[in-house]
Amino acid sequence: MAEIKASEKFEPFVPASKNIAETTWKTIILGALISVLFGVANAYLGLKFGMTVSASIPAAVISMAILRAIFGRNVTVLENNMVQTIGSAGESLAAGIIFTIPAFFIWGANETLVASGYVHEVSKMQIFWLSMLGGSLGILLMIPLRRYLVHQEHKNLRFPEGTACAEIIIAGDEGGNKAKLVFSGIGIGVLYKVFMNMLKGWSESVNYDFKGLFKGGTIGVDATPALLAVGYIIGPRIAALMLSGAVLGYLGVAPLLAFIGDQIPGTIIHPGTIPLNEMDPAQLRNFYIKYLGVGAVAVGGFVSLIKSFPVIISSFSKGFGELFKKNNPDDVTPRTDKDLPMKWVLLGVFGIIIAIWMLPGTELHFLGVVLAVLFGFFFVVVAARIVGIVGSSSSPVSGMTIATLLVTCTLLIYFGVEGVSGMITAMSVGTIVCIAVCMSGDIAQDLKTGYLLGATPMKQQLFEFIGLLFPAIAMGFTVYILNDTFGFVQIEGSTRAPLLAPQANVMATVVQGIMNSELPWLPIIVGGMIALAVELLGISSLPFAIGLYLPLSLSTPLMTGGLVALLIKRISKKDEYKLKNEQGILFASGVVAGDALIGVAVAFMIGLWPTYANFYDSHDGAMRTLTGDYGPVVSLIAFFGLAALLAHLAYRGFKKK
């Protein structure tokens, strides 16, 4: 594979003096399809498990395979780059959406809140406009920063995903083998999910609730291909941090609470509504551990933000200076350094401000608009710099969004905007800022890829809007069908497990609690102190906090995938490890996409096909019915069989013909 080095005078793969095909109808169509594909898949994945996976590298590999299959070798590296530029936008938009938009549905499912006057329902059209306005704001605000962050800071800011993507596109002669891994992963993910979930062949989750001395504790595994694959992608370190948080919550705090309940029968502790000794593990989570997780996630996000303060100050001052720097009219700008004209950028931002102000149903009066744009500008600068240093997956988006919500709520209360109206305004501001931050990180990585390859920045910036448009249309329908089918909170009497939407639940809890003065502060503060203690040990608290918030059964398959990644590292020769790990990541990315797409398909089938909905609700694993007590064993055999296949393909790959 081509190794891209930083140098004093950088020469891109395609020189500025050379003009080759870059934006063609085939790149637009394929890029838009990939953007929707990974946007919808990541929306489901993020709502169910609280995490998304990068689409840039899979998009580049899929692009090379499909374009080469249809058009032969008559495809340029810049066309492939444009496909991944457009295609990766959907995943970033999905991240911004799933962190915030479900909060409106969570409030709508809260009977107490509804009884007190909450009647707001965010529409598909509002989701579309919030997506377009927030995403466009992120793209436009990043444009003036490109020359500084991508060009001038080339040696200092590596942009890990962007650099890796450029290397893969340059090494296009390997594209066939890489594409086979991605498409095989998609196929395996689809087949596994069809038999397990769509046809209800075996149970998705295997759980055991402890009795006797360890009452209240629970252990289990959600034996889904996506979680196994994501565990491989994030690696053993992050997976172990998440598992440690879950172990503390569900094998530590929960049994302790149950023990206290048994020692003092009939004890009801706020916010619980029934005695501790009568609670099962699920109720202990909903009443107590969930709030520990809320506090831990909030503190973990803030700590990530505080750690980034030196970068924030540097980026803000230099980026602000770059924004108002006058260009020398005598300078001849090469093709590879042309941005959208500043007048277009300023006109676009002004148009977005007007559109946000006029957007119906969001309660965004003048103060809300000002806050959205100010926080958007500030955190776009921050996020663009951070992803250049540590990559998109480590950007503290949740911390930035929580900070936005806290300051917004405080200012709204100060100016007399409280209650339901204040909640809607604050979350609308948070949604726009969160989407802008996610999109700015994506375009920063894309522009780095383009810089290394010799793409035209202005074309990438323009076509990023196409990558935003199509998934923005799909997001409203996707979120609605997932909410109607599964919901984002457990509905009493429903047999379907909800999509947990952890970040959105945290955002909803924080905003509602501040606006209505009803947060159960003690467990939230204790959760925050736990996260702080973890941080003082020199351990990153945010993955730990997410593990504390999510059920243990979601962390165990992640750890399994992480252990597979660790195994590959241990048994691979040093000079072979990079290739083998990349093979595993490509296959795992395909598995994630295949799993998530069938998950969305099942939601649509339940919503549109009553006969199938009855089948889905009345069957809990045909194999379990056939095998009796051995049903969970079937689930585990299938899961660990997939883990073995992942290890095999990561280590061996596919032999070239």
C-alpha cells in the first residue's frame, strides 16, 4: 500500500497542473446511494447501540469495486474520491440526528410530561430542515478553515481517517480484494440478521438474572453481528472500558441495591416507585443505574472537552484570523487550493440564519438562532481541529452538545423561556449545533483525503451538499419508522425491546430536568463522581460512562470483537499486522452495514405489514422452540461462529486470483 508522508513541500498524487475527471454523473449517483445506505444503517446502529462506524473507507472501497465493474479501468482516483466524499456524509448526519432528535419522541412518550402540557411532535419535514440547516452550517463554516487546517498544518494534523482513505484509493490495484471483504461482510451480516431477527430463527439476546446472594445482578450477551463487528473496529481498549462500566453498574451497584432492599424490606428510594426488594435487574437499571450513566456521560463529555481546551483556543484564534484574512489579488491560486468564494460562504450562512429563524415548530426565536450560530461556529472550529489530531471517532461531540444544552437552558431560563417551550428551543439549538459539528468533522477528513490525492476543494465542498441532501430526506422516515416500531423508551405492555438511543436519552434527561427542576440529582452526581474517579486514574471516562449507561449485554459482544482484534495483533507478524487489521476492519464494516440494513427493513415490514407484525411479536426464536432449553446455546454457537469467521478473514483475507 502506498505510504503517504508529510513533507515541507507537498506534491499531491494528482498534480495541480493536471486536470482529470472528478465530478461525473456516475460519481453523483453512486455517492448519493452510498450516503443514504450508510446514513440509514448508522441511524439504526446508533439508536440501538449508541455508536456509529465511519463510512469513508467502506465508501471508497465500494466505489472502486462498482465503478471498475461497470466502467473498467476508465475511472480516476479523483472520481473515487468524490464518491467517498459524497458517500461519507450520510454517516455523519446520522450521528448528529441520533444524538438529539429522538429526545422529542422520548418526551412524547413520557406520560407525566404529556399530562403537564407537552404536545410537541417533530415532523419529518422539520427533521429534514434541521438536518439541512445544521449540516450546511457545518460545511460552510469549515470552508474558511480548510487552508489553515489541511494545507498549512499538513505536518501537524494527520487526519487519521482521511489519510487512511487516501492510501486505500491510491492503492487501487488492491481494490478487488478489499471490495470482496466489504461485500462479503454485507452478505454475512444480511444472512445472519435475516435468519436471527427477520425470521426469528433464534433469540438475539441471551441473559441470566442472578438469584440468592447475588440477586439484582445480571449477565448476558446481545448476540448480534453488528456489535461483534463494531467491537473489532473500536479495538480491545475501548471495548474493555465500556465493559468495565457495565460490570460496575450491573454486577456491582445493582446487587448492592438489591441487598439494601432485602435488609430493609419495603424501602422506596427516589426516583423509584416500588420497594427495592421487589425490583428486578431491569427496574434497577431504569430507576437508578440509568441516572448514574447520565451523570457519568455528562462528566465524561465535559472532561473530553476540557482536555481539548488548548486545541480549542489555538484553533479558534487562528481560524478566526484566517476567516478575515485578506487574499492577495496578485496570487494565482492553483486548482488544488481553490475554495468556494468567501462571498458565497457568508451569503450561505446569512441565508441559514434567516431559515433557522423562520423554521416552524422549533420555538427558535431570535435568542435561539443567535445561540445556534455562535455555538455552531465555535464548536465547528473545535471539532475540525480535534478530528485532525485524534480522528472522528474520538471527537467529543456529546460533550460539546451537552455544553451547548446547559448554556442554552441557563440563558433561556434567565430570559424567561421555561417549561415545554424552553425544552423545545434548547433541543432545537442542540440539534443544529450537533449536526453542524458532525458534518464539519466529516468534511475536514474528506478535504484531507482530497488534499493528498490532488482533488479540487471547491468541488468537494459543493458536492458535500449532495451527500447531505439525500440522507436528510431519508432520516425523517427512518427515525419515524424506528420510533413507531420499537420506540426509544420501554412502553409498558410492549413485548418489543426499545432502541436505547443512549445519547438522546441523556440529552432529553438533562434538558427536561433543568427546565422543569425535576432531575434526580443524587444518582446523577454520583455517576459524575464515578466518571471523575475513573479519569483521575488516567483512564478515558467517556467509553466507561457509556458502558455504565448501556445494558451489560451490549458490552459483552463488543468485548468479544475487541478480543478478536487483539488476537489478530498477537498472532500477526509486525510487518503484516497493518494489512491484516485492515482486512478485518473492511469485513467488519460490511457486517455492520448488512446487520443495520436488515434491522431497518424489519422495522418497515412491521410498520407496513400487519401479518408480519403479528408474527414478529408472537415468536421468540423458532430454534428455541425446537431445542427447548438449548435455545440460548444455538444463539451462542451462531455468534461465536461468526467471531471465528471474522478472525479467519482478518488473518487470511481472500486470495487474489
